[in-house]
Amino acid sequence: MRDFNKDDFIIRYPGKYDEQEKPYVDAFFRELERINNRGPVDVQALISGTLPENTPGLGPVVPVTENMIRYNHQKYEQENPLFNDREYAKKAGYADIPAYFTFGAHDDSYTSPFPPAARDTLLVSQASHHVEHVNDVYAGDTLYMVIDKREMMDLTPEKGSIYRSCALYNEGTVYNQKGEIVNHVYFHYMESVKTYKPGRKPENFEAMGFAGFWEDPDWCSKEDHYYTDTDYEYMKSIWEKEEIRGSEPRYFEDVRVGDQPALTLEGPIIDCALPSAPYGQGIGGTRTMKKEILDSEIFRTMTQDSHGIYRLPNPEDYTPAIPDGVRTAFMVDDGRGEALDEKLDSEDAKETKETPDEDLDTADIHAAAGDERAAIINYVGRDLAIHHLNNWMGDAGRIESINWSIMPAGTHAVYGKPVPKSPYYHAFIQSAPAAEGMMISTHGLTRDIAEVHSQVVERYYKNGKAIARLIWWIQDINQRAWIEGSAEVSLPQKA
């Protein structure tokens, strides 16, 4: 966590923008208004590529490849035949091996930052996201991302603050090449930005790049755990009880409020996946070595590193190869528009498209040098929760929607970066009786385990489907939760 002098920054007030901010904020709101007033897109024109070029809210077009689907399943679904065996998947009622339904639900493809040219530093908090599943995703599909609604709420304190804190909320739709809706998506986070007073900016600020403007709580101040044989015995005890429900249906009638699915455990996570637009799943990172550790013959060949983590001799054996042509850095080729300061080069911002904020390479947020730790991206936690639910619900179940929230205001305050509470942030963990007294108290880091817990909290019918709603959360080895969420799962019925 980098120290700074508060006196170096301009005091900001809610809804009041100075000469530096106003042109860029005005352009942001003009684009926001264009999206919100656009109305439904002509889906057939969207998929045929005949929509007018200046149509607001058009995001990336994402080809779905089998390599990319299988790549993600190598990390999260190594043992489940539904995600690896084509014939098995067809017998289970799928057209092919299914992708995770969040394949194209990429938050950075839908969100737009507070104008980068109107700030010098950036602190992100309170990511709270929701994705609804409408149609399955398979290799050969093409996904079209459309932004339908965008809001910005200035929550800077009335008394003034060196931080301008803005809650940014976005709704959108993912379509496939048939014109079918694949997902409804809802992405939210808060940005708290600072601007240096004239003459106070460090002389080498521009040369510092990412390190100059990115601000973060001191997540790495939490204990770096050394894994003992006792820890591994505990981890083995969870792995041995994991259950892939598979072809045996889990009937709605057999599920009760209060049920707790068998724990799943991933890690220790040696390397973190990085954001890679326009995919809704991370690129890079390592898989769990559960199978090898439970195999006594293989386990004898493994060695412990300086943190007590058992590794295979060859790192490539637990690091799935990234598909050709997929980049680990955050780069969107189209869809997010150029930075808003560049938009002002045009007399009418309405004629511009959204392109990426080139100041922000979010790969850096999660990268680590040498033996340093790195933050685990929010949708890695979500994908580990999807894996957990896949195990529990079996082949006949479907995840109809999933929510996930990370970095609440209270946790930011504990780690030295207090921020206003956003009304868009949704907390879940306190709704689960099994999580009594639990709270999101940290951030997931590399070298953590990810122990996924859940509990059924409701049963109901929705749109003709029998739904079990679960609250889920993920803990590290010291039982500290770092991400929370909920999911609606449709289950088969006996009748």
C-alpha cells in the first residue's frame, strides 16, 4: 500500500466538477444517455453486422472455440465427464460439451470507468455482479455483447473528500448467432479517484505507469500461511468427501432448506488467472493437484516449496496451456470505446465508439513479481463456486443465475482504505445460518486455498422451474471468507 500526502490532492464534492473534470464527465454522461435512450437493439441487424456504426452500447463479438472451453474445464472440471466427454454430455441432454454459462459475461466489457483523463489515481472497491443463464453456450457459437443500461452515482461525501467516489452500474445482454439471448448481465463496482493539485504531481508520475495511478488496500498484509502436513491432511479429508453427483439426479423434492452441499477445495492457488477480454473467464493460472496428492505413488514424487506447497516436478503438468491467440493482458479489440479524453477530439462524442482505457492494463492488478502474492480476480471465485454447484446438482440440474460480491466497504476500511457504501453492493453471507458470524474479512491471494461452502436457503417455483436458492462463500486455510454470492439452481422433479 503506497503512502501519500492528503494535502497534495484536490478536495472533491458530490456532483460538482471543475474545469479539468467537466468536459470529460459531460462526455461520459452524454454516452450514458445515448445508451439508456437507445431502446432494444435490432437483434437480426446486430448478428448480421448491419447496425449503424454509431449505435451506442455495442460490445465485443466473441467466437466460442472448443479449445477455449476445454482450457477452462482443465482448470475447474478435470474430473467431471459432463465437461470433458462429448458423448456423455449428449446423453445428459446437452448438444455438446457445454461451456460455463458465463463464458462471455466479462465485466470489463460492460463497465465504463470514471473518465481517466479526469483523475490521477484509482481505487476500486465493492464489485457486485449478477449473471442470468438463458441459453447454453457451445463451441462454434458467436456471442454478441450489448450494453442496455448504464448509471453513475456520485457518492462523494457532502463535506468533501480527496476521493471522488462513484458507483458504476451496468446492465446488458449477451446474444448468440441465432439471435437468442444467452445471458442477462448486471455488473457494478465503485471507483474512488484522486487528482493532484497543480504542481503537486510527482515529476516521474507518467513514467511510473500503472504503479503511479493504481491504489489498493494492503491485501498482502494478511498472514502468508506455511502449509504443514496437518494442513494437507485436512485438505485431503475434504477432497475425499467431494461428490460429483453426475448422472444420478438430485431431485427437488429431496432438497431441504438448510442443506449444505459437500465442500469443494481448490489450491493452494500457485498462480492467479488474469483478466482477458472479451472472455468471461480468466487466462493463465494453475489447476488444483487434488488427484496427484491423493495418489500416494505420485505424492511421493512431489516436493514442498518454501511455503509448504506441494508441487509436481514439472510446472507445465499443473499449468494448462493457454490456447493459441488468447492474450493474458486486458485488451479489448472493440466494444469499450476509446478513453473519454480521446472522445473529445470529435466535435460530437455521439459519433464515437467505446474503446479500452489504455491507461489500465488490469493484468497488472493481479500479477506478482518473484515471490510476491497477487490478488485473485473476482470471477475465479465465481467459477470455483460454479464448479462446487455442478458437483452438487448433477447433470440434470442447471444454474439459472449466479451472484458474486467482493471487497465490501467494511473490508476496505479494515485494510486502510475507507470508502462510502454503495447501494448497488449486495451482501449474501449473513443470509446463511451456517455462516453465522462470518463476514468478508480479506481478499483472496495466490497461495491461498479456496474452500467453497454453500447452504440451501430457499425452495420455490419460478417460470415453471423448481428452484433451490443457495448462498455460497469461499474461505482460506484460516477460515477467512473473501468472496460471497448466491445462486438459483433448477432441479428435476420426481413427478
